[in-house]
Amino acid sequence: MHNQDAPLYHQKLGEEIRDAAARLLAEDVGPGDITAELIPGHQRATARVITRETAVLCGVAWVDELFRRLDASVTLRWSAADGDRLEPGQAFLELEGPARSLLTGERAALNLLQTLSATATRTRHYVDLLAGTGVRLLDTRKTLPGLRLAQKYAVTCGGGHNHRIGLYDAFLIKENHIAACGGIAAAVREARNIARDLPVEVEVETFDELDQALAAGADIVMLDNFSLGDMREAVKRNAGRATLEASGNVDETTLRTIAETGVDCISSGALTKDLKAIDLSMRLVEQGNAG
């Protein structure tokens, strides 16, 4: 699994935060916020962002960067950090600065917070369901376009773990790879030749494929849509030789029973793609003119 402490990851995340802030402003503000021009340029305001539902916060650095780019004179005071649980009605961010700038940045900031907090919240819910099992919850590459690292980060804020970040930091040998390579053993062997230091995972659909993956020395074996009984049998056959990952038909009703089969980890695309945005709102609470 990906090492969150790797310097490259943090470097890429920093670049993602800066790039995302620039993209969000470009798509929303464009050449200028014409509605904000209704407000006198000298008018200042204070605004608060609240949540209307229980949530796990994620996106602080993105919002900080967004307003830094939009108007560095805006002051942001956070009363919660990424990974903190928020309760309905809780105000967790206060902004102070030119009223125009607060209103111009409002939607871009809320869009990002609502989406990343949704990922962190869903992840925390699933992690809570797994409490006491020792099973790790993993994300997938089924992320929203352009938000890969942001959503991967949000998963960690919810207590989950990152699977590979992309196609470059781990092998995941699937059905078509196996067919093109001429078999599981050949695919694993070639993966070792290409990058011996990277983890090699093989997706299997049958016990025969499981046995082949274990014989080939795969580090991780993904059990694709195995029944609960077959998962338990796979755990016995594996006998600790490889990390076993369960995938397919994972939701809040099946998560715990899958974990109880004895697998090591469970991956779910629902953490990053099947999302309902967290209900957040920003309200101006004080206005005045610049001294």
C-alpha cells in the first residue's frame, strides 16, 4: 500500500492543492465576478461557514490556498482541523475581509469542502463499522476526475488507507493483463523484472487463480466478488502467505461480515465516487466600511 510519509506524495499533494485552487477560481470567477461589483469595493465583512449535518472535515489547505490566490487580505480562522468530526449547526470557519472577495470565493470554497468532507465522512462511517476487526479499509482509483490526490487525502482524514495512488506506484494485475502476458506466473515474473521494489497485486476470480497467484509469489491477492464462504476458504488456503484484499459488493450492509471472514483489507470505490455533498453554508454576520 502507498506510504503516506513518502516525500514524493507530500510534494505532489502540495502541487495538487495549488493547482486545484487555480482551477477552481478559473472556472468560477473567469474574467471577474460581475455580481460582486454591486458591493462597494471598500466594504468589509465577516462570514461564518457552518455545517447542517454531522460530517468529518476535509479541505482546509485547499480553502486557505484559494483565498490566498483570490485576495491575500482575507483572514481565515479555523476552529476545526481536517479529520475533526463536525456536528449540525457548528460554525468551523470564520472569514474576514473585503465583502466582494468573501462572496467571490464562497462557492469555489464550499464546493471543495463539501466534496472532500463527503469522502472523509463516508470513510469514517465505514471505518467505524470495521472497529475491532483489525481490517484495513482501502480506497480505489475510482475518484472524481481531477481530484485524485485530494480524495485520497480525504480518505486518510476519515481513517482509511490509500491503495495505489495511480498506475505508477504498484502493480495490479487484472484479467486482461493476465491474458496478454500469458498467465499469472508470467505476469508476476515480468513485474518483478520491471520494478522489484514495488508491490505486486493479482486480482483473482477463482480458487485456481488464487493458487497460481500464491505460487507466483504475489504480495497481495485481490479476491474479486468472492462469496463469504469462498473468502473464508481463501483465507485458509492463503495461510498468511500474501495480503488478502476483498473487493466487490462492498457497502455498509456487507462490510462487517466481509471483514469477519478473515481477510486483511477491504477496498471500496464508494468512498470516492458514490458521494452526497455535505450540506455546508456561508453567511455574512457583520459588515462595515474599511477604516
